Amino acid sequence: MRRNAFTMKLKPGFEEEYKRRHDEIWPELARELEAAGVRDYSIYLDEESGTLFAFQKLTDDNSADSLPQNPVVRKWWDYMADIMEVNADNSPVEKPLREVFHMD
């Protein structure tokens, strides 16, 4: 398993809407993430800055790099684009984070 972490940015005032949408995550999206080898996926919110911190584990044989081409993922991005900072293709603006400490 490989650990992966990144940040994204929520637009101001959409904290509850972001949580609501994720509480109702589409089953087909969850299936696609799992099929791609995404496990133990959590997203945290820094309410002061609107920064979202995402953490996930990826299986050794994951295909997560192909998720941006998946139609379900792209539909989710379109659905979330009004409440997050996004790129031209509606993918979330992500900032990868480098792991500097880990303890099991």
C-alpha cells in the first residue's frame, strides 16, 4: 500500500454543501475508486482557510492515474465544480503533499 495526500480548496460558504454531497456519494463513484485501488480515503476540512486535506491509501497494483479519464469521475467533477476551485476541465485544483513523517 502506498499512502497519498493532497490538498484542494473549497469556495467560501460551501462547507455544509460539500459535506452533504460527500455524505451522499454516488455508489458508482465509490465502485470506480475501489476498482482503481483507492482504499481508506478521508477528506478533512480546515474551516478557517477552506483547505481540504485528502488522504488515501493506494494498492500496489492501483490504476488511480487513469481515474481522470473515467466518465463517472468526470461527471462528479462537473457536479462539484460550483463549490470548489477547479481547473479548466473541472478537475479539482490539487496540491500533492510530500510525506515527511509516518508512524504505525
